[in-house]
Amino acid sequence: MTIRYPNGKLYKPSSEIQKVSKPIKKVKDLSYSNRGKTLEDEINETNHFYLISQMAVIHKKPVPIQIVKVEYPKRSAAVIKEAYFRTASTTDYNGVWNGYYIDFEAKETESKTSFPLKNVHPHQIKHMEDVQKQRGIAFLIVRFSRLDRYFILPFSILLQAWDNMESGGIKSIPLKVFESSSLEIKPGYNPRIDYLPALEKIITNKYL
Amino acid sequence: MTIRYPNGKLYKPSSEIQKVSKPIKKVKDLSYSNRGKTLEDEINETNHFYLISQMAVIHKKPVPIQIVKVEYPKRSAAVIKEAYFRTASTTDYNGVWNGYYIDFEAKETESKTSFPLKNVHPHQIKHMEDVQKQRGIAFLIVRFSRLDRYFILPFSILLQAWDNMESGGIKSIPLKVFESSSLEIKPGYNPRIDYLPALEKIITNKYL
């Protein structure tokens, strides 16, 4: 479909629009296999592939900013001169796939043996719990960076581990739990982290 | 459910987290009926009511910002010293309700007779079209500020008007079309703009 502005001017989606702001540079893993990309880069690329292939519409939410001071120079764009990072009240990614509401957070760990739960914020647990009650599909994408292994962890498994921690249990999820109770994704070329097939399995097996 | 940080500290959702940044103050309508609130305020309140009532999980996305310069003062939070507003690639609101993916944009007009299509951006049309293809529910919430009337305009009706404009037709949607082809919402106290019942009608009547 050709889309035009009301004045008749042809609309061209700019690559600028697709870009996601990355205010805080993450430490990059320079191993060959992921060519120095962060998990965020990999997921953004995957989502872009899904979007242009009309397979799913999933976007990363912008980083929430509290703006304090804005200046309006003559003949140029407004400049934000003072602002602060705020804590997001939700997860980073959401969207729609095949009628399903999708909601997830992407997390990396340097550990080779377990995923520390300190990587997850309590408000994210609360949010994913709310999503699940509305029959959305909530999960984590976890990358064990040093192992170059990727897992889709259904929210139900995360919540079990979280509740266990709250009752005085361990503060991490062992790699073995990932191997037994989550879905591993082998990274590919395009899409890089092809997570939609894993979601089908989650739905079919009623993991949620 | 009680939620705790991994260190055992009790998590209390702060009201700060619920707040949505409003970098650009909209002109406020000071009539009695909406007590000076912008449509954005009204919808945020409504979504907050839906969230705490466990009726739906719908959030406004943060405004996308391109960050250029950040300073890290000693013993205090990082300060953004130069940043610019960017164009969003999607609509402002999305979430999940009763298994459905919900996606919408809120628009106000001062006109008493029609809604000018220049209020809608081509990339928003494209985004809502993508959402519809994935069986999400896309729509506009339109407020005719001077009439104090609110409408839920299904994306299908918006797209008809857009296509008509592209073919040389009128560049606005007359109020009469809203009266005949959209769902009017009478503003209330809490929730202020109770749009979920309208969505049930849209789904039942296959407006989409």
C-alpha cells in the first residue's frame, strides 16, 4: 500500500524511525558468533525481520525519560537540556503475533551456570503476572553470553523460581532448569533469534 | 501477592513509576466537565483504573528520545544534557485485554464538525494496518474538545477515510460519520473514558 501525507506527499518510512535509542551502551561481547552485537541488537533485528515479513508486530518500548528542561532555539528542533532516566513500569518488548498478545524482557548473564534473579525487577514480575491474567503470553529471552546459548523462559517457570526465592530458596535459576523447562533457540542469520516457533510450543504445551 | 527484591526488601510500587512523562504540555481545556484534563490524562487515569481493577493491562508508551549527551555527576543520578524528540514508529497506547491485543492512538480536535486527517501520521496508519493483519484490535479515541464528545473509531473506518483522501477525497472525517460508524463514549467519573465495552461491540459486530 502506498501511503501519503494529507498534503499528497509520499510517505517513506525512514530508517531513523526504526532505530531504537540506546542511551546506555551495554558491554559488547566480541565473540565471532554474534559479531559484537548485544542481545538488544539481536532482538531488534529479529523483530524488524518479523515486521517486514508480516509475521508479527513487536517493538521495543522507548526508554522512559523524565524531562525537566527544554529549549526552543529559533529555526531548529526543540533541545532537551535536562532530563533523567526513569524506571520502566513494564517490560521492554510487546506486540501482537497471530492474535496473541506478546510481552517479554531480554536479559543477558555472564554466568555459565545459572541466571541470577537480581536481573529481574519486582515490577516486571508484577507486570508479567498482570499480563498472564489477561491471557497474554509473557516470557523472558535469556542469553548466557559466555556459552552463546539462548532460552525462552515461560513466565510460569520464572514465577516458580521467584516465589521459591521469596520463601528463602536460591536466588538464581540453574542452567539445568533452563535445559529441562525452557526452550532453547539456536541463533541463526535472519531472523537472528527466531523465537516465534518456541511460542507455538509454549501455547501448545500449556506452559503458561 | 507480596513482591520482594532479591535481597529480601519489600517492593512497593511507587506512584512515580505509574506516571507518564509529559514533555510537551498540551493546551488544556478548562471547561467544567473534564476539569482541565487533557485527553492523555483522561486515558492514563482510565488505564490505571483498568490495571488496578485487573480488567486490562494497557500502558502509554514513553516518548522516544534521541540522547546525545549524558553526564554522570558524582554521587547522583546520570543527567541527560542534550537530547531530541523523535517520531514514534507506532501508536501511543497498547496492551492486553481478555486475550486481545489492543492498540490505539488518542487524538483531540477543536473542530465542531469534522476530524482532520492531518492529525494522523502515515506511519500510524501503516502500524495499525500491520496490527490488524495480526488480528489485533486497532482504533482511535477521538475527542471533539469543544463538543465534549468522545468516540471510538475502528481502524477499518479510519482506513476507508484515509484511502478516500488518497484518491482525492476529503481530508477529514465528518462528525456525522462518527455518529453513524463509530461508538460514542459518555465520559464518567471512574473510569473516565470507559472504552472496553465499546471494544466488545466492535468485536461482536466485526467492525474490524
